Amino acid sequence: MTNRHLRRALLEKLGITRQALSLRAKKLKEQKPMTTTDAIYIIAQENGIPLERYLAPELIDRVKALLPVVPGPPVKAAPRQGPRGKEGV
């Protein structure tokens, strides 16, 4: 069962509903088999929620063991900056 205090902190930080969090966990579980609880903890870790505040050390170790396996979000290239100045001068 997911730690309710951690889940509440994550929902507040992301500004989403429990249903939206569930959908995010489901997408993560499609990438790599894991429990819903583990998926929520990974989402929390990726969004800067301090797991140490809410979870026992053995749970944190389990979540961190899953992190390298889960692909991260794609890195977006920085937009190109065109030449500065007035056009046609």
C-alpha cells in the first residue's frame, strides 16, 4: 500500500488528482513491470519528493534499484536562437 502522506505530498506538488496519478503510474508500469506502489514512489523521486521523509530505508533501496531501469523523459533540444538585430539591415 502506498504511503498516504507521500502520495498526498506528490499530488499537491504536481497539482493533479488521484486518478491522474494513477494514469501516470500505469504508463510507467507499461515500460517496466512493477507494482503501482513502486511506480508512485518512482514518480515521487523523479519530482523531488524526499523519499527519506516518508519511507523505510529498505523501501527506498528497492525504489532506487528500479530507477536506472526506467527510461527517463526524452531530452528536448534547446530552441535555436536566430541572429539578433533588425531584419534587412
